[in-house]
Amino acid sequence: MIDKAKSLPADEVFLDLEDAVAPDAKPAARTRVAAALAAPGWAGQLRGVRVNDWTTPWTHADVIEVVAAVGAQPTAQLDVVVLPKVSDVSHVHALDLLLTQLEISHGLPVGRIGIDAQIEDARGLLNVNTIAAVPRVQALVLGPADLMASLNMRTLVVGEQPEGYDVGDAYHQVLMTILIAARAHGIAAIDGPYLKVRDVDAFRRVAGRSAALGYDGKWVLHPDQIAAGNEIFSPRQAEYDHAELILEAYEWHTSAAGGARGAVMLGDEMIDEASRKMALVVAAKGRAAGMRRLSDPFEPPR
């Protein structure tokens, strides 16, 4: 699985020491993860490791062994530590301090290794703003299964609406709370996994909700989910083309040549500075996804 992951078109690959590893297998898993981070063949993805949470006896050793191995191998790369079950900002501060000491000890740039903080219970959701404010935190990640258990939701299907909740989206407030905290502090908001890995249509439906809100991506558990995720979290071609058109038109109309106007008509649509900001979001996501414009560029009126 590790070898296959190296060539997959995902933006980030993290190797798991938490829920995917049985307690008795955790020491051996650390060694394997450290070796994998130093092995050749990676295709440019961000590389990470999910350690165990601070309520367990394994977190300290997870971080020390993996970071030490990365520091000892010039070919090794560790971009992010995924910290699960973050219920209080002290969890992130503890990891931040430990990473700083290890970076200094092993000659790594201080602050180079980021933290993805996984929000998985009610306390974490209440404290998400202070968690997001820690400078080393690069992303907030929804942990849906544990959060659903924390809230006593009546369902066993992660990501699906609980039976009896037939109006709206039971997860909307959770998703928006995490998204607002992430945006307020300029970091990424990532939706959690969908566990029915063979049902790609259901994955598309669930992922479409968080993508529509503005999330930056979603965890995938199986290669079959990657293409769908990359598609869903990229703009539609027509959206991307129109965003680029708005940016070109607004740039011209606000220039001296275009009359230095701040609000103009583009077809039957009025555009202004707020339109530019919205278009920048869509265009940036399209460019990051490698999209190419298919429509004609803006032409100034003659």
C-alpha cells in the first residue's frame, strides 16, 4: 500500500500510526513509517504521518522516532504531522514544543513540519478557534466518526445523514464551524473520510456538500476515491472560465483605458470588487488544479 501510494495523484499522503494500527503493532509501525518517508519513489505529494493522540501512551515515541529518522536521512521528507482527537489547544502546543526541540536537535528548519489538527469531539469543536490560531497548524480536519460518537448521533454510517433527520444536513453546523475557524486564521479546511470506499457515487454526493461550502479537500481511503475527489474540489470548467473572464474584465474596466469604473456590466451581470474577490477564489482553485481555460478571453468593447 505504501509503494502504491507514492504514485497516486493525491496532494498529500499520510502514513497512519493511529486507528489503522493495532496496539501491539505500533512500535514496529513507527520503524516502517520512518523508513517509508526516506525511501525513494515519491511523486511530489506532501508526506505526513498521523500519530496517536495525547491521551494514549504512544504519542511521544511516535513523534520522536519518526522525526529523528527524518533528520538522519537526507532523502527523508516529513511535511506534516496529523494530530488526532484535538480537544484543546494544549494538545497542539505540546506537539509544537516537541517538534521544535526535535527540529533543533536534528538540524531541521524550525517550523518546517506543519500540524494538521483533527477535530473529533464536542470539546474540540468548541475550542476550534484557539486551535486554528497556533502558527504551526496548517489545516483543520473533520474527524467524522469520532465526532458523531461524541455527539451521540443515531447512525453507524459515517458521513450519511442519521435516520430520522429528513430536513437539511445534520453536519452543516459542524462543517461551517470548522470552515470559519480555518478561514479566520488563513489555513486549510479538510473534510474527513467516507468509509464506504467502494461506493464512489455516494462519496461524490457527500464530498459535494463540503466542496460547495468552500472546503479545500477531503480525505480519501482508497485509490478509487481520488479521481472523484480531485474533480469535485476543482471548479467546473464553465465556472473556471467565467472566473477568469470576470478578472480580465474587471481589470480592464478599472484601468484608465477602461474608464476607471468600479462597477460595470459584463453581459447581463453587474461586477464589482466583491465579484473580483469571488472570482479570485474560483480561479485560484482552478489554476492549482492545473485547469486550462477553454473560453475566449475578454475583449474590450470597441
